[in-house]
Amino acid sequence: MPFADTHAMQAHLDEIAVTVAKGAHAMLLLDRAGWHTIGKLAVPKNISLVFLPSRAPELNPVENIWQHLRANWLSNRVFDTYDDIVQAACDAWNHLVAKPETITSIGRRNWAHIGHS
């Protein structure tokens, strides 16, 4: 989606809700972006929102995902058009999701895995 807003967040929640296994419940970890916390969201019954503390990017692994995308595919480039930007972002995302082990290593927090392999 071209905008991070309430409409996009609602569509995101709705899409997650239909992929949650029957009888299961999803916990969605979010930062406190305005479109995450707005009271206008209709949170599906099979999802609970868990908000990270304010100003704690070290707790939010997605911040490191964005950093990886920028460092590996999106930085030091000039784009001619909006569509070129969107295409580059999609290409970067597709490169990354093709490597789930990379996503795991970027998002891993050793302090959260003490005693686990």
C-alpha cells in the first residue's frame, strides 16, 4: 500500500485474521505509530495487539529489517519515478522473504533465547 495509515492498518489486520488457524489466537507486536493505536481500528477477535514501549527501537526487530533492506538494496540510489521506488522496495522485500533464515537472524534477540538453541 502506498500509505501507512488507518485504512492500511485495518486491511493488514483483516488479512492476518483470515490466516490465523481456526481456534488459534494471534498476538501482534506493534510500535506506537499513530495508525497502530488509533481507536478507529476494528481489531478482529482472533488478534490481540501488544504495544512496545515508546522510544525503544531495540525491542522492535522490524527496525533492523528496514535497516537491512536499506543497506542491501535501497540505499545510495536515485529513483526517477514513484513507480521505480515502489518496484525497488518490492524487489528488496522479495529478495529478503526468499531467505527466511536471514529474517530470523536479523530479528533474533539473544537475550530472549537464553537456554534455547
